[in-house]
Amino acid sequence: MSQKATLVLLALAVITIFALVCVLLAGRSGDGGEPSLPPRCSSESPSAQPLTQADQNQLFADLSREELTAVMSFLTQQLGPGLVDAAQARPSDNCVFSVELQLPPKEAALAHLDRGSPPPAREALAIILFGGQAQPNVSELVVGPLPHPSYMRDVTVERHGGPLPYHRRPVLAKEYLDIDQMIFDRELPQVATLLHKCCFYKHRGRNLVKLTTSPRGLQSGDRATWFGLYYNISGAGIYLHPVGLELLVDHKALDPAQWTIRKVFYQGRYYESLAQLEDKFKVGLVNVTLIPDNGTGGSWSLKSQVFPNQAPPLQFYPQGPRFRVQGSRVVSSLWTFSFGLRAFSGPRIFDIRFQGERLAYEISLQEALTIYGGNSPAAMQTRYIDSSFGMGKYSTPLTRGVDCPYVATYLDWHFLLESQTPKTLRDAFCVFEQNQGLPLRRHHSDFHSHYFGGLADTVLIIRAVFTLLNYDYVWDMVFHPNGAIEVRFHATGYISSAFFFGAAQKYGNKVGEHTLGTVHTHSAHFKVDLDIAGLKNWVWAEDMAFVPTPVPWNPQHQLQKLKVTRKLLETEEQAAFPLGGVTPRYLYLASNHSNKWGHLRGYRIQMLSFAGEPLPQNSSMERAFSWGRYQLAVTQRKEEEPSSTSIYNQNDPWTPTVDFTDFINNETIAGEDLVAWVTAGFLHIPHAEDIPNTVTVGNGVGFFLRPYNFFDEDPSINSADAVYFRGDQDSGACEVNPLACLPQTAACVPDLPAFSHGGFSHN
């Protein structure tokens, strides 16, 4: 090698070493020489715009702590010194059961929202239990105006046609505590010998817990509840540990001292009393199955035996959230809506707009229902009507990173229920934007021209979760970039179980040595008040049919020609579709305004449901949830028909306070303000994989609201997130493809808040 070549190589080597040193030094900073970290991601929300009228933000907002306190103070003054704190109230006392927002009339709300009229008075609805009156009753009072109430009016007769019988009232926590005391302190000691043998009985039975069922009796006026007894397993699911003892407690009397046990069921046999069961056991007439008290570990526990390894995937906002929460209103570049949570019926949203145009006035959960089967009394009679227990009341704090994405926005909820003071549930809602990991639309062209165009389905979601006894329900409202709204719920949590005996497998599957997972159905009912391009809407049904037709160019042959069938539904009866019957595959509400192509602007209701058969109509209690007869029903909207159900239906299903079939009375639905009532549900036959918990996979149902000729084209075509490039372009260039910019725009560390949890507040 020549000297000149050697010098050139040495020079190149020096330059290379120098460059490497520069790169190395550039990657280190500070005195300690640690690698520099990328900048933190922005936490600002640059795209959300402020509301133009601040008071609109409060029209549908749940009551604040201050408003709840003001209403309670006013009621205490007006109703006198005989008012008792509901947390301590006995059935013979007067107490305030609940206080929550009284929604304004729709006409007044729209006059304010759309025409700038003064806002309607903000009011509260209070439910009062008058157990101390000569004729005990339940009354409903409207209190206003807020925040400084000066009037109240009794609306019970106006809303329900008469006074509400006292036996229809929901069961207070104090009533359950009094039943607890009766069972464990007064009654179970009568059967102590048997319980020592079967169930490792401890003093006053505190290794056992009771679980309620409903309805409470067999006819109107009853208040007698079957309670099942389970092992009190700490830190694991008590619901999977029945001991085979069930008690029918009559708690109708206003004096708890007069409550009695009317019937006893133990491991397959009925007895008149616990004393009779004990006597028969002592003389060898009761066969006892020993139930081990060993359920604290293994498959019963939700604690994983595997230690964390790698961190799970995480979505984050590289340039901050693209939505803003302003009071009770969520605002994004595409969607705006107000949200709330009813103490009884759960989540709801109002004034839902896409690109500034209202699509719906209200979308709300009305009811959730589970109907069980089994060969024990507690299982075979159970029909849980969840609003009576309180779906909002039993909402739980959302756990960051599990219930919702870690970086979601979490919101508190204030409520007043069975108390004289408001309470706050931390993190009751979460709002987040999420890439679904699926294209909303896409096309890759290799024919005639070469290009790619597509858009990820990035959705805005608001979520709430409630846990009612064993089951956890996840409720979602999902807003897609093409103007579609998805409403869905998933079931998880623990199954309900019963003691396994006899022909138990006719009613489910064995999931433990002595445990039957009992068959049941889940159903939920929703109110969908669509306003498609205005208040006056029509209902259209479309489907398909094959029509035999001679082949035009060869008439001696025939083909089956597929065509669209269209029908205008003009009455409520025509638009009520029974569960299990034929429902048109395209059913939509439309205005009398047309899009660019001459089609009526509409929104389609597309159901995703696998509901089991409804309870037969000859059942004495079926009218309490007669909405379950229908997959879908469309009725005229009426202020006097605000809900398809009532919290009073659970404890008197034989004479329901609200019977949904009364809403369907063949009135016209042509050119009216309409409400669609949607049922979604599924059958659940518990199996081994439901232990310890039922999973959400495959256990989710709901419905879509999809634009149907509402627009002139897919509105997502102009999304700022859309991707398009041709074959002759550099798809890696930032100015051509926004995804190519991510190494710069998303090269940041997410600003993760410290983990926190809202705590455990329900007794």
C-alpha cells in the first residue's frame, strides 16, 4: 500500500472516530453522563373550543354538592323535625331516600339551547319515604329553583296516578342491617349444632354472609325475601361459596321485632323453621354435606400467581388530549355532548352533536335485568331489576389502566342517597380517545393506478362501571369519526351460584365441588331520543327480497333478482318488534329533508344482541319488565313517559308502577318527535372458565346509530388523521403522509400521573 493511501485511510479513521465520539457525547447530558430523555408529551388540549354559552353547560349537569346540601336543608325545614337520617331510619320513620336532578322539559331546554331563551329553572327530584304517617307511602317532590330553593311540589299523583304504596319502596341499607341482625343474632343460634357440623359455624355466624334475592314474595303487598348463606371469604368471591342454607324472611312489618322466618331450605329440602331443621338433624333425619371453608386461595382468588415482567402496551396523547371536559360537557373537534349519572338508572348523555348538528337529545340506560334459573328457591325465583338497587349508586371508582386507559380523563360524581349529606364517588366516569387498532376505512389500489388511502378508527369514549353484588357492568358510549355512535355494555365479575344437589345440571354447570353456576339472562333497556335534522321524524324499514325475473337478453332463462324493499311504518304497533321475531335489517329514523342525492336524511339503528327468550307473558310479574318483550320499539316522545321502568317495580312486580306496554297504544309515528327503545342482552350458562370471573370477551352487546343518507358522503373523508399517498410519491415524507411525522411529533415521554384509586365506599 502506498504512503498516500495509508494517510487517506488514517484520515478517514480519525474522522469516523471523531463522528462516533460526537454522537456518543450528544446522547449524554448532565454531570452524571446519563442519556438524555425525550421531552415530556404535552398535556394541553389545543383542538377543543370553549362553549359559547356557559350556562348551557349546566342544563343537564348532575347536582353539585352545594345544590344537594341546599335541597336537603330546605326539605328538613319544610318536612319538620320528624325527619330521620335514612342511614338510621327504620321502616316506621320518615326519611329522605334520594335527591337528584329533575330534568327540564325538552321544549324549554331546546328553546334555551337553540333559540337563546332563558334557561329553565334548575330543579331537584326528592323521594321521601313516609313510614311514620297514618297511611305509610312513598312521595316524590320537585324542589327548586336551585341553587336557592324556595318551593316544593308533590308530583306523586301527577306522575303515578295516585299515592305510591309503601311496600313498593326500595330496601334501605338499614333494613338489610336489621335483617342481618335478625338472622345472625336471633335465628342462626337455633341451628348451631347443624352449622357446626356442615359449615364450621362461629359465634353468631360471622363466617357466613347473606345475599339477597328479589322479588320479595309471590303477590302484591308481600315483602318476603329469600336470602342465601355463603362463606364469608375475605379477599375472594363469596358468591362462589354457598353452604346450601336459604331463608325466607318476612320483613313486611314496620317493626323489625315482628319479622319472621317463614320457610327454610337446606341442601335440597324444605323446613318450616330453623328449629325444625335442628331437631331433625339431631335425630339423624338430615343428610349433611360438609362444605370445606377453604376458598381463600387458588382459583377463587383474583390475585395472580405470576409476577409482572414487561410493562403492557400503552396508548398516550403525544400532543395532548384532543378533547376537553367542561363541567358536564365533552367537546372535541367532531363531537359534543353532556353526560350524567342517575342514582338509579345509571349513565346518560344529552344534546349529542356531530360537527355542530344535533343527532340526539338523549341516549340513556333505563334498566338492567337478570332472570335466573335453578332448583333452590333463591335461584329459581330471582329476577333482579337493577334500577331498584341503584345502578348509579353502585357505580365504582374506575381503576386507572384497567377499567380505562391509564391516561384517560377521570371525573367525580356527587350524589345524595340514603343519607342527609352528599357523598362523592371519585373517578365515576372516564373519557378518552383511543385508536381501535382497526382501519375505519382503507383501500390499496394496484389496478390502473397505484395509491393507498385510509383512516384509523380513532374513537371518543365515555365509560362508567357499576358493581351490583356479584356482577360488574361496563357501560360505554362510543363516538366514531364517521358520525356513528355505538352504545354497548359488557358483563364481568362473579357469577351467582347455588348449592349443587339433585338435578342441578338442568340449570347450569358444576363449577366447584358443591357449586352450581346458575343459568341466567342479561338484558338492558335504552332510551334513544333521536332528532334527525329536526324534531319531526319518520320510521322506515328496509330489507331485501329475491324476485324471479326473465333474463332480459335471454328470456327463456330466469334469474333471481335481488332488490330493496321499503316500507314506511306509521303507527307505534307497526314499529314494535317482538324479541325473537323478524326485525327489518335496516330500520332508520329520517327527517323530511333530503341529502344531495334526493334521499331522506336518516340514522339507522343497528342492534347487536343475543337476548334470551323473554319471560312468558302469563307470568304474574312479567309486566314489571314488559320492555323485554321487544327488540326495538318506536313511540311518540312524551314528557309523561320519561322512563320505560320504575324503581318501584322490583318490590311489587305484580302491580308495576310503570308498564312499558302502555307506551305502545297505536298512536301515529309519522312526522312526530320520536323515541326508539332498544333492548340488548344475552344468555349466560356459566361454565368452568367463569371461575373466578366472567370475562368481557363475548359477553358484550349493544347497538349502533349509523348515518344513513344523512350526509352527502362519508364525513370522515376530510379527517385531519386521514392518510393518502400515490405510488409516485415518497410515503416516508412528512409533507405527504402525516404518519411519517410521528418520529418527530410523537417522540416524547407520556406525562403519566401517579396511580391512585377512589377507594371502597359501599357497605
